[in-house]
Amino acid sequence: MMAMAMKRQRVLMAISSSSSASILFGLASQRSQTEMGMAFFLHTSSGSGRQKCQKGCSFTNIEDALCRFNDMVHMHPLPRIVDFNDFLSALVRIKQYGAVLSFSKQIELLLIERNVCHFSILINCYCRLQRVDFGFSVFGKIIKLGFEPNVVVFSTLINGLCIEGKFARAVEFFDEMVERGYRPNLHTYTTVIKGLCKIGKTPVAVELLKKMDNEGCQPDVVTYITIIDSLCKDRLVKEAFDIFSAMKGKGIQPNVVIYNSLMHGLCNSDHQEEAPAFVNEMMSLNIMPDVITFNILVDTLCKKGKISEAQGIVKTMIEKGVEPNTVTYSSLMNGYLLQNRVSEARKVFDAMITKGCIPDAFSYNVLINGCCKAQRIDEAKQLFDEISFRGLIPNTASYNTLINGLCQVGRILEAKYLFKDMHAQGCSPDLITYSILLDGLSKQGYIDEALELFREMQNSYLKPNLVIYNILIDAMCKSGKLEEARELFSELYVKGLLPNVQVWTTIISGLCREGLLDEACTALRQMERDGCPPDGWCYNVIVRGFLRNNDASGAKQLLQEMFDRGFSADAHTRTLMGDLLSNDVMAILV
């Protein structure tokens, strides 16, 4: 007992010192460290004014927490672990996860026996800090100390795995929990259902929902939102509405989030005509549409080319007291741009600014893309420069859009300069950036520069994909560099990439261009053996290759094979074979 008392006394002295406090919590400034030390000194020296530890304690900052902890450790006798747990829970509520872990260490040094609730708080903090591995270490400690983990511990770890994106492992751990005889609670089920939806296993999530209900654990509105939203994103709208009906049948009141998910599902599955009735149903239940509801309708109508109707929705939302936001205006701009009405889109953009709605990078990207498609490149460049002028930062999509626009009109030098500026501004190019620039360089005849950029990309954090390889293989074939094209094609296998039908078609086209028809046929057979059957486009390419090389017999055989497989000749192939093939072969194609 004497040794234990002396150890506790040493801990109290450590906690009371300013240096220990500053080391323990890693406070930012020397001034705050000194103030902390003074606070501890005053509390240690004075018995009066000390607050008793009470259930449901709370504070708004770490300084208050330090003072409270100092009070608690100087009480005689020391508070129980439940009191310390209450204190730590209050810290969790203000998201001071690191401080919780540090305080826990001090509690351990005071030789206060900790319980499962205490360890579950620590696990939660590690999970919130995205260190679920440490959370599992605490889980192991619970077992080692002879405690029985409860459902909260399992649920917290499952949630931690989901926070780190380890959804498959979260589902596995859930199954382990059930196998151990633990009954999941509402939070556990909902967390796992979210995880299943994230990894594309929505049908499994639906089955788990049914099992949850059968086990007597009533799903709540959050559980239903998760599954309904995932089903709608998978375009399984009928299934989503079935679950929606079942939810209402259980007396669970829907909210605007569920209605928005269903609205999005309807619009994505070409049932937007049902949307107005759906909005009326919402309002009859005193669930008012929000800006997201209206934006879904506006965006759908704009994509369908119904700009006037979309404008009518915007007018209605304003009448309902819902202010349009950047998403609303961006959808309207995109609607006009889809019809190549750049001037009207610009008017919407200007009106947005006039009404005090500050455009974001996405809004600029929409308009820049429209200008590029209309080949109004200088206007697009002006808008791009305006992004920085407004204090916004151009993102990768901004650069990609303008680089693509410059390449499309042959202004490759400006595209290269913008690519360099992208690096200089700390904006990382992605695979799309490289594919755009490689395609632009190749089409303008800068083959060597394209290869140099390709090798530079290989040495970066990005690894070329099939799209990138196909661009270069096509460029090599068209520039008469078939051997270089072959080398790139062979490199795919070395890099662990299997050619798809587009890449095979490109190399077959290159072989035909050089008159190597036997090799082209060999490639056609090899792609099938590799599990990549040729499609209609591939057959048309090789047939045209045979026709251009005046091999009518080979072309006839390939045409018959193409026909037998359910493919037909396209207009280009029909035109080319008109003077070369007999009428009976032509009849096959009708």
C-alpha cells in the first residue's frame, strides 16, 4: 500500500508541473504552456474552490479539461473509473481524441483499474484518428486482461474500419462478432449496411436489413436512407420504392433526404415525369423540398434539353423561399451548353454573380468546357484566369478542360505551357491530363515528344493505363512506326495489363496498314484465345484492311464470320466494298 501511495504521489507531482503538462498535450505555444503550469499550480495549492466531479461533465476547450482533470486527481479518495470515463467522454464530444489517450495514460499510472467502457472510449478515439490498428491492439488488451468485450466495442471497431475505407474487413469482423454469439445493435447493423453499400454489395445489405428485422432489431430512418440511396444509385428504383413502402408501413416517417434519393433514382432511370407527383406527396406530409430536391429536377430537365421547364422550376423554388445555389446555376449553364448556346450560358453565369451567388471552380469548369467545345478558346482562357483572380484555385478538371480545348484547335504549344504551369502551381496531373496531352501531341505529329512525356509519366507516381497505351500504339501505327507499336503492345503484358478490344483493334489496324494481313488474322484469333472476343468495330476494321489490300477472298470470309456472329458492316465498310465484292456477297449484308 505504501509503494502504491508513493507511486500515485509521483504521478500527481508530474501532472502538477508545467513541463509535464506541456509535453503531455503537445501545446502549440510557450505562452500557453506557462499558463497551463500556473493553472495546475493554483489548483494544487488551493483546496477551496475545487469542483467535485459530476455526472455529465462538459467543457468547451482543452484548458478547462486540464483544470478539471487536475481537480479530480487531487481528490481524496480518487474518483471512480466511471467518473473518469464520464470526463473522457466529454473530451470526445469536443473531438479532443489525442488528449483522451494522454489522460488515459495518466489514469493508468494512478493505478485506477480501468473497465471495458474505458477501453471502448480509447478504441473510439483511435478509430477517429484513423488508427484502427491501435484500436485492435486495445481490443487485444481487453481480452488479455480477462474482460468480456461488449457489442459497443465490436461496433466501434467496425465503424473504425469503415472510416478507413476497409469495408470488406468490416463485414468480416461483423461476421466474426455474430459467430462469437454477440447480438448486433442498431448502430452495428447500420454501420455494416453502409459498408456493404460502399463496396457495391447492396443486395447483401438488403438481406441484412431483413435479417435485422427478423432478429427484433428495428431499423431506423438512417438505416433505410443508406439502402434506398444505394439502390437508387444502382438504378434499382423499383426495389428502392419497395423498401420505402415497407418503411412507411412500419410507421417510420420519411424525411427530405430519403425523398431526394428516390427523386434522384426516378430521374436517373428516365421516370422524371413522376417527379412532380412525388414532390406533391412530400409537401402533403409537411416535408418541404430543399435546394437539393429542386437541383435534381433542374439538372434532369436541363440534360433532357427542357431549359424552359428548368427555368420554371427555378422560379418555383424562389417562390418557396429556397435560394438557388451554384449547383442550380451550373445545371442551367450546362443545359444551354449542351445545345451550344454559349451566350445564354454566359448570361446565367453573370446573373449568378449579380445575385450574390459566388461561382466555384466547378461552375467555371462548366463554362470553360462549353467555350472550348464551341472553339471559343480565348474566352475559355479568360475564364480560367478569372478563377485565380476570384481567390479560387483551378483544380485538375479545370486544367484538363482547357488543355483539351487547346489541343482540339491545334494550339499544342499553349497546351504544353499550361501543363507546365499546372505542375508549377502544385496541381497534380492525372491519367486524363496525360491522355489529353499525349493524344494532342500525337495528332499534331509530335511523336517523339509524346514518347518522352510517356516515359516521364512512367517514372512518376502515375502508371499508364490501357487508354494511354492505345493512344501511343495508334500514333506509332499511323506514323509508320509499326515496330515501336509492337514493342509498346508487348510492354502491356510486362506491366501486367491485358489488351482490351480497343487495343487489339488498333494493332490489327496497324498490321493491315502495312499489308501484313496474315499477322492481322493471327492477332484476331489470338485476342479471342486471350478471352477478348472481337466486336463489330474490330471486324469492320480488319475487313476494310483486307479490302484496301485487294484481298477480296479474305474479306468475304471475314464478312461471313462477322455476319454469323451477329455483327453488320458499317457505312464506311459498305462504301469501300461496293466496287470490290460481288452482288451475292453484298446480299449477305442486307
